[in-house]
Amino acid sequence: MVYVLRDEDGRLLRVEHEPFEGMTETLAVESPELENWLTAREEVKSRLTSLKESDLELVRVLEDVVSLLVQKGVIRYTDLPEPARRKLDQRAVTRAEIEGLSGLLGDDEHQLI
């Protein structure tokens, strides 16, 4: 048995193994509703993880786009807001430091950045 909180439409919002403040009822562990809720929850987690990973990849793409636009003279680096310039500068410094350190690693490790 698990303890659950439902919304006003009867949808599961929270499931716990122990009673908690605000719980609205109990539900059998073997319940198809619980199984569906847990499956949906894992699917949401998986998709959020995928989005987070693509966000990290997209950050590098955006850095490269900004760099290209500056090189081509489409924008000036100083046109960017100060907080954006600080972040780009810090990331460039960190990448340079990592690249310097990666020389201490084997050739397979050069793909870090």
C-alpha cells in the first residue's frame, strides 16, 4: 500500500511509502493506476534528461554561432550584454585551461571539449 495525494480532478500528484501531511488516500501497490503513474513519471524524467543533455550541447553551438557572427562582422562582441560577455569569456578561459591540461592525458582524451 502507498499513500497518495490527488488533485481536484482525481489525478495522482504525489505517491509515498509512508503517510504524509496532505495525503488524500491509500492505493494498492499492484494498482494499474499506480503502475501507469510510475511509468509516466519515468518517461517524463527521461525526456527531461534528454532536454538537459541537448541544452548543454546547444550552449556550445550558440557559443560557436556568436563567435562566427563576430568574426564575420555581423555583430560586435561589445553589442552583447555584459553578463553574456562575462559568461562567454569565462567559458573560453575554462576551455583553454582544459585544453592545456588535456596535453597531460592520452590522445583519446582530447575530445573533452
